[in-house]
Amino acid sequence: MDQTTLQLVILVVLLILFLLAVIVFVLFSVFMKRKNSLLREQIEAEKRFEKAIAETQIEIREETLRNISWELHDNIGQLLTLAKIKAQNIEGGEEMLEVAETIGTGLNELRALSKSINPEAINGQSLIKSLEMEVARFNRLKFLSASYELLGDSVIIDSQAEIVLFRIVQEFITNTMKHSKAANLNVTVHFKADALEIIAHDDGVGFDSDKLTDKGIGLSNIDKRAELIGAQVRISSIPGAGTQLKLIYPLD
């Protein structure tokens, strides 16, 4: 190989190495840009998730405090008014015993309320305990007859998912109380092998869910919250046969 040919070969090799270096540099730049973009998207998604969780916690507190105000007015207020009336008309020991029992019931209700008002209690309760207290509260208010059933062996689930799941059920129960004209409400929490299934069903007036085109703010919020934690939700209803919420949260 003469000198000219050798120089040409070296030049071609150097050119190929240069082109390879340029390609590697371009690919690395694209990779880093894509990586940084994904990191930014992840950070934004985490911020949106945290914001949604915070908003859900605020809504739970607001709804709980609204329920407490109703309970103070409609339940405890009536008990104390009744005790006052009885006290004004006491004639013997039997009437005095009734007054004492009425006041005792009122004090027990106040103790239950004091626990509900405590922010740590609202934030720190498990999903199961929160649902039990919500059902018990509606029974005390006597708006309707509510029942609660727990099936399967309970497992620990993500605390943020618990907040969202509780808010979905709480919103359904509130809508039942406000709009369904139901006399009975049943909430079933079932821990299955691969999923947590929550079913809430009322016996109210219902509506035709198959013909529902505009979901409204309440139902849209429920869909968005379920999507936030990877859960599946379905609200089905038949006119005259009540409404059902079915919520499925996958368990890893």
C-alpha cells in the first residue's frame, strides 16, 4: 500500500469515526432531552396528584363539618330541647329518670361529635373506620336507615387512595340523602384476592342511567377521582329501583 492510499484510508477512518461521534452526540442529546421532558412531566403529574389529594381532603372536611352542623341542629338540639321541656314538667321520679336518660344520650352524641371535629381524627382514620362513622352519623340524623357490611380480610392500602375512595363514597351518600328520597342505604366493603370492591346502594327514586348524557359535576368528579388512583367506578340506576355505586380498586 503506497503512501497516498494509506493517507486516504486513514482519512476515511477518521471521517467515519467523526460521523459516529456526531451520531452518538445527537442521540445522546435527544435522549437527555426526552429524559428531562419525562422528568418534568413526572414532577408535574406528582404536583397535580398531590393537589388533587389536598383538594379531596378539604372536601372531606367540609362535608364532614356540614354533616356535623346538621347533627347539632337536628339531633342534639332536639334532644336537649326535649330534656328542657321534660324538666319543666317534672312531677315525679319517673319523669326525672327520663330527663336524665335524654341528657345522657345528648352527652354521648356530643362525645361522638367531638371526635369527628378533631382534624387528626378526620385525617388519620382508616377507610373502614371512616365509612363506619359516616354510616353511623346518617343513622343518628335519621335521614334514612343506613347499614354497613365488611367482607373478606382487610389489608393495608395506600393512604392517599383511602382518602379518594372515602370521598367518592361520601359524595354518593350525600347525593343519596339530597336527591334520591331513599329510605334505606347499604354500604358493602369487600376485600377480594386482587381488588377492593365497594358497593353502595339506595332504594330511592333512581334515574335512567342508560339515557344519561350529561353527567353533571358530581358524577364527573367521581369519575375523575377514580381515574386518579387507577380505580374503576360505575353508577347504575333504574327509575323507581334506586341507584348503585360500584367501586373497584386493584390491590397489588
